[in-house]
Amino acid sequence: MPLAGPHATEREIERWRQRERRLIEALQSVDDERRRLDDELLKVEQQVAYYDSLTREMKRELGRPGLSSLLSSLRRP
């Protein structure tokens, strides 16, 4: 059986190459998912900044209601 050694070695090398290909594909998938999540996070951060700004602007425009405006709002039917 002098050929068993080289054939076994070739099979082992091929197994490791297949594992390497699967790992490379998995890493590519992880990188793609990370990029997608980074893009999504950026959009969420932009929305948060927009709504924070909108809230501050509305508070500035409307101001805090004083006692007189509160009483008049209670008198309205």
C-alpha cells in the first residue's frame, strides 16, 4: 500500500481547502452583515438627531404654558 499515504494526504489537503473556502465565505457574509448594520445604525442616528432637533424646536416655539394659559384652556368647553 505505498499509494495510500499520498492519497490520504491529498484527501486531507482537499478537506482543509474546503474548510478554508467555507471560512472565507462565512467571513465575507459577516463583513456584508456588518456593513448593512452600520448603514442601518447611521440612519437611526440621523433620525434620532432629527427628532431631538424637532422636539427642541417645538418646545422653543410653543414655550412652557404658563398658569394663565392653563386656566384658560380649562375654561374652554
